[in-house]
Amino acid sequence: MIPLSWYMSLSAILFAIGVCGFLTRRNLIMMFLSIELMLNAVNLNMVALSHYLDSMRGQVFTFFIITVAAAEAAIGLGIAITLYRSRKTVHVDEVNQLKG
Amino acid sequence: MINTALVSWKAFGPIIPEMFLVCIGLFLIGLDVFSPKRRELLPWLTVIGCLAALVMVAGEKNIVGFGGMIIADSYASFFKIICLLGVILAALMSEHFRRTEGLKQGEYYSLMIFSAVGMLLMASAGDLMVLYLGLELMALSIYCLVGLPRNDGRSAEAAMKYLLMGGFASAILLYGISLVYGLTGTTDIAQIAKYTVTGNLLENPALLAGLGLMIAAFCFKVAIAPFHFWTPDVYEGAPTAITAFMSVGPKAAGFAVFGRVLFTGFPQFHDQWGILLSSLALLTMAIGNITALSQTSIKRMLAYSAVAHAGYSLLGVLSGTAEGLSATMTYLLTYGFMNMGAFAILVLLASPGKRRESLEDYKGLAKTNPMAAFLMLIFMFSLTGIPPTAGFIGKFYLLKAALGAGYTMTVIGLVVFSSISAFFYLRVVRYMYMSDPQENIALDFTPGISAVLGIALLGVLGIGLLPGSVIGQAATALLGQ
């Protein structure tokens, strides 16, 4: 059996990749994808822990996370479309009307 | 076969107000689609629905449901009342606001109600799962509300920034929760406190990391520095009525989970989170107040002031005592009244095509519209914390609680930074009373906006002159917990 620490390390690495992606990428869609990667790292962690602890809570939580992530993606893409219609770009650095 | 006798209606007792609000929200969508002529009724139906929910919430007495997942106690109901008041005032304000902005009503009010349901769930969350779901329900509805004026590029930009930051924060929150779950084996907030003692986890670095990640995510939600970067942009870009709503409801709900998680889930770690939060509070007050000095737009200034006030409110939480938490609760209620009032003046001054959000537009307002200027004066005094307004009382109790818990440095910080804040709040007053008017603005006191101003004025002066009742309510809410 694969030990728990392997799952947790993989999840930590995935989460770190997500954080780095979010901080370095400047394309809106890539930033969304980085957030999705972070959420999936959490899902992996939850499911592995749930199996290891023999408790169902982690798996139930994962279902909720997946559902909410889908809703968030729908809203995020909707906002990306409105933004593209008014600015003709999804590059975050070029969207800078609000500042001060 | 499922035994139907097991599914008893009594089980739904703790979430009756939430279910009622969901029904109202769906009804409003239906009314909007099937009976477009009756759209004028939407704001009033929202207000009536929320008032009914308010009555239900106020009557709740310590019901625990769904195996400890929902705790509808008096602590939760105090926060729920603040959130519902926020929705009511914002809906009344929107009744005026949509005329000047030409905003389509449609799903506006139902989204507002759905976000209120999220806040209510956050306030009564007894489990991290419910907490997360409530938080997302609130946040997702507000992302939509911020981006609702589709032809305004500023709103789309604000919605995008809010969504990115909010999504990032919830991912961090979830990772923190997964660490805590892994170590304690549960997501029940009260059980976590038990397992940290029995499982000998008090020195565990991974648990501390999990707690730290959760605190960081909550700081994002209530706009505590250094996680406040989204605040000014989102507040400025969102429609003004929604900005007012965001500065009250989500903030109160955020502090409700702050209190619940730290006081119920991690009371043994007060040494660690007390120090952490006191330095964050100092930083927040400094950044909020000092950056607000250089703002020329009142809306943006109020955004930085919201950051500063989040810092003040944190003082009660970090003290780790019931007295401190009741001071934070009182402060959030007073902040709700005075901030709603200030934003209502902003909404009142705006007319089609002209937002009038800059300081210059307030020049000589006292000569053209003495009533509006006087109300703004009261709200600005209250935000500064000058007696006999509610802002003074709120700050006084926060100071007392933090001093009692021994955070002298933070208290000194609060006094210094709130005296700095007098400069930019009173500058608005100076512009209104000591400059010559530039244009004659005809104000339209519609029933909605008059009601908001009346309620806010009543709240600010009522709490300022008779503080005992609210403080007493907050204190009994905690002791009854």
C-alpha cells in the first residue's frame, strides 16, 4: 500500500505549483486554472486522509469542494467574458482602470 | 427502504430562517420572469422577507441541529441580525440607486438574498464543512452582484479582482482545513478543541500551519492587511449600494466565523493567535488610515476606512475574552449603521450620468442641501469616533477589552491611528461647510433612501446615547452560548 505521506507530499507539491502559478501567471484563464489546481490538491489530501483515518467526512467534503469549484468556474468564466467584451483583453496587468 | 419516520420536520428547526429566505429568493426570480410589470415590488418584497427572517432569527434560542453541524445560538443570531439589517438597508438603498444608474433589477435582489443565506449559515456553522459552504454561497453571489452592471468596465474589473482573490483565499482556507482534519480526524469545530488536548497536538507545527492558513483566509474575507489588496478596487468598482452591502454583511459574517473558530476550536492556542492578530491589527490600522489620507474619491476613502475599521474590530477578537468578543459584536453593529449611512449619502448625491464620488463634489453641500450635509456630518463624526455618536462607544469598549487582556501596544496604536483618521473624515465636513458650492444639486429623497438615512441615524445616535442595551444584548448572547 502506498503510504499516506506520499499522498500528502504530492498534494503539497501540487498546491505549491498552484500558488506559484497564481502569483506568476498574468492571464486570467491561467490564474483560474491555478486555483483549480490548488483545490484539487486539497481534494487529494482530503480523500487520502479520509481513507487513512477511516472517516467519511473527508470524502463528503471533497464532493462539496468539487461542486463549489464548478460553480465558481462558471461565474469566473462569465466574468472573464464580460471583461473581454469591455476591454478586449484577459491579461490582468492591462486591466488597471481602478487604482490609487 | 428509508424509514420516513426518521426524517422529521423538527430536524429542520435550526435552518428555518435560511430555508425561508431561499424560498423568498426563488419567488423573486419567478416574479421577475413571469410578471415583469410588478418589478417595482421587488425591493419591498426583499425588505419584508428579510424582516420576517429577522423576527425568526431573533426568536432562536440555542438549537443545535444536524449532528452539531448547525448551531443556532444567540451568538449566531446577533451576527445574523447584523447581516439581515445589512440586506434590508442595501435593498432600500437600491430602490433609489437603480433609478440613477439604470440598473436592471432582475436577479439583483435574489442574489442579495442568497448571499444573506450564506452569511446566516456562516454565523451558525458548527462544522468547517458548513462554514465553507456558507462562505462560498455568500462569496459567489457577491461576485455576481459586483459584476452585474454589464456595460460598465469598472464593475467587470472589480468582479474579476474579487473573484481571483476570493478563490485564492478559499483554496488556502481549504488546505488549512485539510491539515486540521488530518491531525484531529474531524471537521466539527467543538470536537477539534477536544482532540487537540487528548491527541497531544498543542505543540504540533502542522496544526499551527493549518490554523495559520485558516486565519490568513479569514483575513482575506474581512480585509485585514496584508490581505486587503482587493478591497479598494472592488469597493470602488462595485455599484455603490453593493459596496455598502459588502462593507457590512460579509464583514460581520467573517468576524462571526473568526470568533467561532478561534474561541471554540482553538482556545488553547490563544498565546499564538493573540500575538499574530495583534500585529496584523496594528498593520491594518496603519495601512488603512494612512492610505486613506491621500484619497480624492470618497468611495475609495471609505474603502480604506473599511480596512481600518476591520483592524479596530479585530481588537476584541484578539483579546480572547468574552468581553472582547462582545465589544467586537457591538462595534460591527455600529459600523453597519454609520457606514450604511455614509454610503446612502453617496447614493443620494449620484444622479444619472454623474456619480459625484470625489471630494470636490461635496464642496458647499451645507449651503445647497443642509439636511444631507448634516447627516453626512453625523456619520463622519461617528466613523471618527467622536461622542455622543455610536462610533465612540464602540471604540471605547474595544479599547477597554484589549487593555484588560494586556495588549497595550495595540491599544496605543488604535488611539494614534484613529486620531490620524480624524483628518480625512473631518476633511469631508470641512469641504461641506467651509467651501462655496460649485453646482446646485437637487436631491431626491425617495422613500427607500429616506428610510435608510432614518434607520442609520437612529442607530448611530441610539447606540451612542444608550449604549447599555446593545452591549447587554451582545454580552448575554455570549454568555448564553
